Amino acid sequence: MSAYTPVLLEITVMFLIWAVATLSTFKYRRRLHLHVDAPPPVGVALRNIPAHVSRPVLVLLLTRLLMMAADSWPPAATWIQGHPTHLVAWQVFWLGLGGLALLEGFLQALFSWRRQNFPVPDLLMDIIRGVLVAALALLVLRIELGFDIGPLLASTALVTAVAGFALQGVLGNLMAGMSLHLVRTLKPGIWVEVDGIEGRVVRTNWRETRIRTRGGHLYIIPNASIAASKIHNYAEPTPLRRHVVNVGASYSDAPDEVLAAMIEAARAVPEVRSTPAPEAMITEFQDFGVNYRLEFWTTELHRHNPIDGAVNRMIWYQFKRRGIEIPFPMSDKLLNDFMAVVYNQRRLPPLDEDVARTVDDLLASELCTRLLTDDRGGLLLGRDDLARIAPLVRRQPYTDGEQLCAQGDEGEIFWIIAAGKLRGKVEKDGKVAAEFELGPGAIVGEMSTLTCLPRSATLTTTTGTELLEFGPEAFKALLELHPEIPDKLAELAAERTAENRVALEELARTMEDQEKVVLEKPGILGRLKKIMARVG
């Protein structure tokens, strides 16, 4: 047997012990890297302490078991007895590593208890661990094995100088990575823009930073390049960022109406923050129209394209319902002719096909099939009757996610769903008490019109929706179509209020002017007669 064979066997056994311990504790130690954006809870940090020391403990345990097994094999026992310092050095080295790991675990638990991030970045922590392990290994070689480490240190310095000259680029990335980690410029999970590359930081290490864009592309950027670049950090010091949307409107539309529509559109998008509140302003007077600017704030600037798109979509629907025109460039004469046509069209009566469509929707709705019927269940109103009020009923388009009204709002308008769906939500004591969904033909908001009560639910569109809107003028014309209609509606409203008397009285107390609320049939009928008596 060669003189080096026992040494090679000893090194092989030590390597196998290390490999078994490393693989066996991998999943256990993996939990140490799960909390990258925020400090783990104190309980989790304390439970992580055994994970820190798991590998050194398992190495020492496996070493002890092998020692017990070696006692029964004479050649191994003879080798160990002849080289006791090897075993001692091996055990001292791993005891030292266990002590360092235990200290790191307690320090991380301390910072978690203070609810602070561990102040040393991962990359620098890896370097510190490497330096401490190397120092520990040299001390063990010097003290336990009696090696003269002076020549080793000298040769190491020479090798380091040669390697540093040959690996300037790699060392540049390493130093840049250390700098980025020390000042915490980039952290996994935050959204950044580096040299026109916008995305989420997936991972950073000693050489490179990985950024994944919205399109799913993964960019691997050397740390030296990042250190020399301008970095736009979307997450710090706060993720609150401003968005800007520009839109034009016609000169014939009142600025206050346009500004109100734009602000309402921004508020309808869930991602838009209420504080700071959205703001709209006039920015420029162009030859073909007035330019407006809408500013609003979100905490998701990295999603600015879909959010801005949602706000623009809401603006279109708001403008459409309010009759606000979005102009386009044209010559002065063509502009004047076009505006004259638009101005006149706004005052023209609806086309016959529009009236017929509205009449069909009204006949199919609950207004005619359930509310306005005679004692035998027949319709009180025919097509000719409905055709008289159809021009006064406004057909309003809504997009998905728009809020029609909020619980507690006052209102004298009610709607009939011509197409699409509405979701209703009733809240009590800050919690959702009930939810419901309404489809085509349903009538909503009529109790506020009949009794002056505030809205009893929040209504939101769930799809593209068309509503037939009954304003005061249309409602007055409806009451005048048939002498039984006011009595029918008053009786219906009184029955509904009797069923939910306590809840409706509580709702009425939230109003400033409670005296105008009527819950009994005579009071409701008197209110309807006052509406009919108004001079249109």
C-alpha cells in the first residue's frame, strides 16, 4: 500500500461526511433565504437558528459515528491512533464553524425582534463568511497541526496579485456588486429601470443582476455596468408615483364639465389612490380643441400602461355619457361646419329606430312587466304610451368596473338595465352584509326616487352595460302617462318600506334633511303629485 493511500482515504472520508451533511440539511437551510424583502417574524427567526448550525452539528455527529465504527476495524483504528491531531483539527474546525453559524443566527433573530432588516447584505455576508472560514482553517492548521502558514500566506498573496491582474473584469463586477449591496441600491422584488431596461429585480449576486421585464424577458446585467448607470427605483423611498394622461375636448364643452368627468374617470379605477386626490387642469388652447391634463397617483407605476389604459377607457365612457366631444385636427372652416352640425345634433330628437329600441327595452323590463300592471296582470302602458317618454329616457353606456352609485348617496335618478349586469353590495358596520347581481330588465334606484331615501346599496357594473336613465323630466312624463301609475308606485314603495322599516329608518337618519323622507303611502303619493305638478 502506498504511503499516500491512508491520507487519500482520510480526505475522501472527510469529503463524504461533508457532502452527506450538506445534502441532508439543504432543504432545512433553504428556509434561511425565504425572507428577502422584509425581516422574518421573531418566531421564525428563532426557529431558523437550528437551521444555521444544522450542517456543522451533523458533520460532528457523522464523525462520531464513523469513529465508533472505525474502532472495530484494526487498520482504521491504528491510523487514527497514529494521527490523533487530524481528528482533533477536523472537529475543532467544525466546532468553530458551528459557533460562527450560531452567532449569525442569534444576530438575525435580534434584528427580527427589533423589526429591522439584517444590516449586512447577502453578498457581503457571503464574503465575510468566506474570510472567516479561511481564517479559521489557517488557525487550525497552525495551532492544531503545527503547519508553518507563513510561506502559504506569501504564496497566496502572490497568487492573489496574479489572479487580480488577470481577472480585472470579474473583480470589477465583484466590487460593484459589493457596493450595490452595501448601499442596498437593488434588492430582489423591487421594480427598477436601468439604461432603459424596466423590470423586477429577480436576483443579485457577486457578478450580475437579473431583471425580468413585463414581457417576461430576463436581462442579465454585469454589476459594473449597473454601477455606472442611472437607476430609476420605483419602490423607494415610497412606491407612490404620479401618472399623467392628456386628452382633448371640444371648445363647445364647458371646462368644468370636462374636468369633473376626468376626475370621476380616475376615481373609478381601483388602482388610483384617493390621497393624493386626482387633479385635472387645462394645459393649452389648440386650433381644434382644448387640451386637458389629468394627474393621479398609484403605488404601481410598473403597471402604468394597463392603469393608464383603464383611466383612458373610463374617460371615454364619461365623455360619451356627458356628450363631451374629443376633437381631431382640421381646418378652421371644416371645424366650424363640423361643430355646427354637432351642436344641432345634440338638440335633435332621437331617431325613430332609437325610440323603438328604447320602447322594446322598456316593455321587457320590470317597470312594465311587474310594477305597472293592472289587477289582472295586464300592462298599463302600450307601445304608443312608452314612445311618448322614450325620447326623454337617456341610454347611457358604462364599461366594466364603473361605480353607478354608492351606498348612502342621495339621488333622484333611477335606471333600467338594457344590457349587461350590475353587482350590488350592502355594507353594515364597515363589513359587507349582502351582495347581489342584477341583469337585463331589472330596475334599480327607484326607491330613492320615490321616497327620497339615500341609496341602500353600492352598484357597480361587471360587464359592458347599457342603462336607461330616468331623470326628473322622464319620471314626470312617466307619472302622467296613466292615472293609476302614481298610486301603483306609491303602494309598491310603501310595501317595500314596511318590509324593511327598521333598516330604512336607520338609513334615513344618515341624511341631513330627514324631513323630506317619506315612508308611508299617503306621503309617497303626495310627493309624486308634487312632481307631476312641477312646471317642466
